[in-house]
Amino acid sequence: MKIVTYNLNGIRARLPRLVEYLAEQKPDVLCLQEIKCADDAFPISDIRAAGYDGVWHGQKGFNGVAILTPEKPPTLRRVGLPGDPDDSHSRYIEAEVDGVVIGSIYLPNGNPVGTEKFAYKLAWFERLREHGVELLAEERPTVLAGDWNVIPTDSPDDVFSVRAMAHDALMQPESRAAFRRILHGGWTDAIRARYPDGAHYTFWDYTAGCWQRDAGFRIDHLLLSPQAADRLLDAGVDKDYRGREKASDHAPTWVRLED
């Protein structure tokens, strides 16, 4: 089972890239983030024409997450994280596919640091950690996949320039501590389990020639429960899709689990 996370940066703008990816890679599960459209504007007819179906949680112009599977939609488990019924952001959707529980995540960016946006990021992180504890208690293969908006370390394996990103919310000690608390609760970072060393960037900004200079960083992560980690076969980044015409600034990132 190949499970992919892909921040599209607008599903309408990237629909040709999405359909192209589905045709070429044929993932068993595709988790999308930043679809940036209301529920009724989600292009499900185009996706069905490509041989896929799905569930989604949209928001006009911002955020938005989805989970796609071949032929028929996955079994929806929940929309939105528990813990704040007044949260209006569309950032989490959870479904079951062939016995595997999958969450598609678009964690808040949090910039600028020191504002309510950063406080919201940390609070959302904690809500995700608490929900993750509940998921682990089910003792089932589970994958939390998405744009986590956190660069885990200062290593060049994770970020092209510590200096350039030093004041960004993605690299603050509080953001990293929140990510580590989740990991240390019993989750496995699929990319680092497969490749302990080496740069596996997932994001390159559109500005300053970042793609051409390979000035990227790793913020798209797939976290595995122990039952999913036991089935880990491979993981990676489909980097070349970032270099295609009118591409997202993220590259599809994936894990392959034994059936």
C-alpha cells in the first residue's frame, strides 16, 4: 500500500498536476492539503474521471484537506480535530482504508512568531498530540500524513539554511518540542526510519530560485503507529514533480506498507 501526502497549494490551480500524479504513480491513498476550496467546489468529477474518489473537508480560499482512493471513497471516520468545537479551520480529516487508519493533516504555519497565529499553532499541535494518544490506544495500523509545518532539526538533512529560517515559526524550539512530544509518544517518522541520513526535502519556495538551488526543507511528514511501522517497506519523496510546469511548492511524499 502506497500512501502519499501532497500539499497542492490550491487544487484548482494544480488540477492537471494532480491528475497527472494519479495516472503516473497510482497511489493507493493520496492525502491532500491546502485544497483551498469550499466543499461544493471540490472537483470530484475530475477526480472520478481519473479513477479515484474521496472524502474532503474544504474551506473557501484557505486550508482544506482530503483523502483520495481508487474507484471508491475511503470510510470517513472524522472531520476536524477534537478539543475545540469552535475551530473554523479545515485542517484535519480521518478515514479508514483497507484496515489502515489515515489522517490528512495541514498543521498551522504559525507565522509571525509571537502572535496569536503562533499560539494557535502550538494549541493545535497539542490537540493533535492528544488525539494521537487516542489513536495509538486503538492498537491499529495508523498513518498521520501531511504538511506539519515544522522542520525537525538544524541538520542540512532537514533544512538548507538554519540562518535563513532561524526566525520562522517552522523552526522555533516550541514547534519542534511539540513535534517531538508526538513522536516520543510512540510514532515513527517514516522518512527517517527509511533514510536516517541525507537530505529529503519536501518543500522549495517559489522565490529566490529556491528550487533551482535546491534550497528546500522537510516539513511534510508521515508518522506511523507501531502497527504501521511494523509493515514499513519503503518511504521517499517524488521530488521531480516539484520541477514540473505550474507545480506546487511541495513534492509528494510517501510511505509504502506491506499489505
